[in-house]
Amino acid sequence: METIQTLALDGRMTMHVYGDSILKGIILDEDRGQYVPMKQDDFAPLCEKYAMDVVNKSKFGYTIGRGWALMSRALQNAAEKNTVPCRYMVLEYGGNDCNFDWKAVSDDPHGEHMPMTTLAAFTDTMKHIISVLREHAITPILVSLPPIHAVRYLNHIVASTPGTDKARILSWLGGDAEMIYRYQELYSSVVTRTAYEMNCMYVDLRSAFLDKHNYMELLCRDGIHPNEKGHALIADAFLQMAERIGSTLQRQTA
């Protein structure tokens, strides 16, 4: 059952997670060609080590706008009960926001196509969320995006989206599949910049992946979802975050 109190009687801290399929722990089962949740999510090691309850509200396919709709309802419900839903709130968005309607792109490779969320709207919404959370005495934690493998992802788009044509999509991309990588990186850079500009806690997943010699080995065949090795890296990044929080968190007793 989801807890709505900031601190339980035993002093446990509560953290809510709002994001997309990355922090939901969704991976591609390559044998079946289906997306499935991992048996253990990225926050289990954190809860095992620290006196913290994590409520993961991440949802597959969500953009920052849809995430904010969920958050605002949770904040309103908590306000009606004169409480605060959590002490910390993790925000991990951008991967779906920067995505395009690839069928439409394939149908009209010479047309103008907009992402799910424009960069300006993404930036403004993130800053608004941070301000509102702070008004509710909630500490926001921003998370950068793990890198993608553009060629794998383009192949996945064509294989999984009926009616798409790789050559036509490449034409719209200017003949360079890496444009997909660079555009996704643009949204991740907004997260990083916003974290610094607004003095937010920050988990740099992108650097954690890129620091590895061959980060592609940490991604599923679709080129966008971390595999189990990648999620082990994500779990470790959040443990490191907890170490930075320091004395505000109690360690689990034996």
C-alpha cells in the first residue's frame, strides 16, 4: 500500500519516483520480443540499506506533462489530508518527450514534425514542478537520461512500427541516425542545466553509462532501455545519492 506520510513512526523516510519505463525497471525480453518488468526494481538495494520507503509511480511511455498530472493529483490529495506525500521526489523524464511519431515521419520525410513535448515546454514544465514541490516542502531529485544507441533504436522503430521505412526516416534525419542520439542528449542536458540552475539534487545516470568502456553492452537490443546490467548501474547510482544525503537517512539495523 502506498504511504502518504513524510515520516513513519519508526523514522523511515519516504521517496516517490515519477518517471517513465527506465525507472519503472522495464526491459526487453529479447527471446519473446516483449517488454517486461524486472523482478527487482532499481530501488530495492536502497531500501535494504537505508530506512527508506520508495513508492515508484513511474509509468511506461509517460512524458513530463502526463507525469505532472499524476503529481498534481497526489499533491492535492495530500493537501486535503493536511500532510505531505513524501520527503523526496525523483523526476526522470525526457526520453518520451523527445520522441517523434515515426510513422508520420516515414509517411512525410520532407515535412515538419514536432516531438511529443517541445524543448521549451519540457524546460518550463520541469521548472514549474520543482517550484511547486518546494512549496510543499518536498525535495526534488532530478535524473539525467541514460544514453541511447541510435542505430539499434532506428532498427527497432522500423521493425516494431508497421508501415515505416528506414530510408525515408533517415532522409528526415539528414542521413544520420545519430541525430536521434543528439536530440535525446539535448533533453538530458536540459535536466542537468536545470538541476544546477535551481540547485537541485541530481543523479547523473548519463555519465554513469558513458563512463563505461562500451555502454552499448548495458542496453537492450532496442537501443533505448537499459538491460539488467544497466539497471544494476542505476541502482548503484541511487545508492551513491543516498550517501550524499548523509545523516538525514538512517541505516537499516541488523
